[in-house]
Amino acid sequence: MTDRGALYLALAYIALLAALDVVSAFLPTWASVYGLAALETAFFVSFRWVRLKYSSRGLYNALLLFFVWFMATAFLSPFLASGEAAAEAQDLYKSGLLPIVVVVFVLEEPVVSESIFRGVLFQQLSARNRALAYVVSSLAYSLLLTAPDTATEALVAALYFLLGLILAYAYEKGGFASALAVHAVYSVLYTASLMLSAIL
């Protein structure tokens, strides 16, 4: 696939994910979950067009930055706590949809996100302007995860923006495998907290 084709693929994914986010407000939970699973599965092969490289030093530095970010997020968690998120997790558990969410978040979403946001978007923009590549790829990633409608959601979006910067750094310095490893660690931690809030 050409660079332009890969960029179209990335833009299609971003547009579909944004549309699913808007439509999900009007759909039953099961439809939203299956819609997300179908979208992530459809774009799972996007990693085939990523330039694969790896640097252990880049990975270690990115993991260090990630754990600093994670500790800051844990420190801020009392200000970010949302009963709505816990209620949604419990609904997923009661309806039997939690296993699907776990598979999507742990196995598919890290691969697709890193392929699209770092492997395509960051890679292509960095050829023109490195700083712009960091900002645009991280901002797109952040806004697709959280719409900053309230002060709390704006803080969450800012934290995801910082995570996007760390993942872009991991990609630039350590390659796709490093960015994927950092994202996988985040996904496992996030999914574990989701499961705990659903079960407890």
C-alpha cells in the first residue's frame, strides 16, 4: 500500500471510530460493543503497512515515561473518579459482554491504535514536521478516547494526550514494537481495573 493509501486507511478508521462514538449514545450496549469489536477486527491487519523496527533503549525509556504517567494518573484518580464508568463496567459484566470488551481492549485495540496513530499518522506527518506529528497524532488519539465536555473530561483528555506523546516517543525511538508494548501494558492495566470495578 502506498503512503497515501495508508493515510486514507487511517482517516477512514478515525472517521468510523468517531461516528461509532456518536451513534453509541443511541444504541443498546450490546450493539455498541459488537460495533467496536467489528471495527477493531476490520482494521486489525493495518499493522501490515507499518515500518517495523525495534530499539530496546527506546522501549525502556518509553516504559519509564509511561510509569511516571501512570503514577500521576493514579495520584489524580480521586479527581477523575466516575460512578458512570463503574456502572457501565457492571452492566457489561451482567450482560455477559465483558469478555468481548477484554479481548478487544487487550488483543486488538493496541495493535490497531499503534498502527493508525503512530505507524501511519505520526510517521507520515513526521516526514514534514516532527513537532506537528507529535501534537496531531496525540491530539487525535486523545479526542477519540475522551470528548472534553466537562472539566473532569478535559483533564482526562489532557492525560490521554500525554499518553499519546509517550506512545509517539516510543514509536520514534523504539519502533512499532516498542509503542505496541507500552500500549499493551496500558491496555492490560486499564482492562484489569475495568474488570475489578465490574466484579467488586
